[in-house]
Amino acid sequence: MRIRFSKMHGLGNDFMVVDLVTQHVEIDAGLVRRWADRRTGVGFDQLLTVEPPTSPDADFRYRIFNADGSEAEQCGNGARCFAKFVADHRLSMKPSLSIQTVGGLITTSLRETDLVEVAMGVPTNEPARVPFVCHAPALSHRLSVNGTEVEVTPVSIGNPHAVLFVDDVANAPIATLGPLLEHHPAFPQRTNVEFCEVVDRGFARLRVWERGVGETRACGTGACAAMVAGRLHGRFDTRVKISLPGGKVRIEWPEATSPVVLVGPACLVYEGEILW
């Protein structure tokens, strides 16, 4: 069987996008890992599937699989590529979509050329909803990692994040600290890890260790989590531009009860078929 797909990226965070509205394939962890291999497969950070909704409030169902085969709840860069894919393949003519994810409903809106706005839902730092294990709720927590204490701010953007503020993101210990925090017992579902350098109230530099993937060129939910943590700590205004290794995104979060809104590019690399 030949499965049609698109290779896409948002700021270098790359995806294989598969239409499961007009074609059928059973997705499992082993298949994802085979397709994710950058030497023998397509190669990607995440596999995205476009599916019919199971909720009456949604236009589509959106599933996200990390390169290791695990399923993720949300992906901001992926959501932008999802919206562009739907428009490019004429699966819907709506400029705005309501999309069902494991992490809840999100909405996407097509903007100017290749730019997509995503309302990622209302974020939270409530420990039980991240989820994060602690003795008492607090804005930030100190965790012991290999005998060293680090301070993290847990945040949920529909998926778990641990935000660390650093003085110099270029030299942050992402390759060593990222995987240790990803698998820290305080995060029972593992976590994405953000290393955030605040430049001023409207600009920050960020690198992200993604759960189930490793460091990526960009992470939309990670940028949103950094924005939320920065606002909660009083370091950011309501609008922030965040620079990642793959490029910049714009984020708005006016108040605690509002959804966090992400704006950035979505790009098609190529379209192809893979044998299954």
C-alpha cells in the first residue's frame, strides 16, 4: 500500500503529515519509529495525522506522535502545519478551524502568506493539571537532579512543560539537563524542558528539549510555556517575541483566563508517498 504524505516544518521543527480523512492506515509506535528514522524513513520530529472528529464541536481531529512513537497532547508548530495542510489539500474551505486534540480543543486561523495563528487554550500551572508532583502548589519549585538543585516553573499548555530561566541560553546544559528533567519523577508523564533567556519585557531567546524527541529547532507549545512562566514571574508584557534556533514566533497572553495565542510560519517542504 502507498500512503500519501506531506513533509512540513514550522521554524525547522519538522513533521510528516498524513491525511486519514481520505486514506486509511493503522498508526502504532513501531510504524512511527520506522517512518521517523532520518536514514531509512522519512525523518521527522513528529508525525501528525488529520482525522475526522469524534467531537461535534470540532472540524477535525489532530493526533501527534513523537519520533520515539509516544503520543503527545499538543504541538503548536504542528498545529500551524496542520491548518496549512488542510487548506492546501482543500479538506476544508474555512479560514478558521476548531481542532480536537488529546489536550483539548484549539482553534487555528490562516493569516498572511504562510503565517498561521493558533489559540492554544487556557494554560495552567496547577500541579495536578500539568501534571507535577509536589508537596504544595507554588509558582516555581526546586528539583534535585544528579545532586544539583535546579529551579523550574511547571506549566501545562495541554501538555507538560518545565521552564528554566537562564542567563545565557547559548551555553545552557540542554543535552545533559534536558533528558534528566524530561524523566524526572516529579513529572509522571515526562515533560518538555524550556531554557529561557529573558532579554527584555517583549523579547526572549529559547531552546527546548522536547519530550520523546530531544532538542528541536523550535517548539510552539514550549514557546507558549515560556511566555506563561515569564508572565507569571512578572518578566513579560502581554505580547512577546520569542527567538528559537529555527526562527521567531509571536505570542500573546493578556490575562490568566485567556487562551495563549501563537503566531508563526508553516512551510511545505515536499509531498510524497511511502510504502506500508
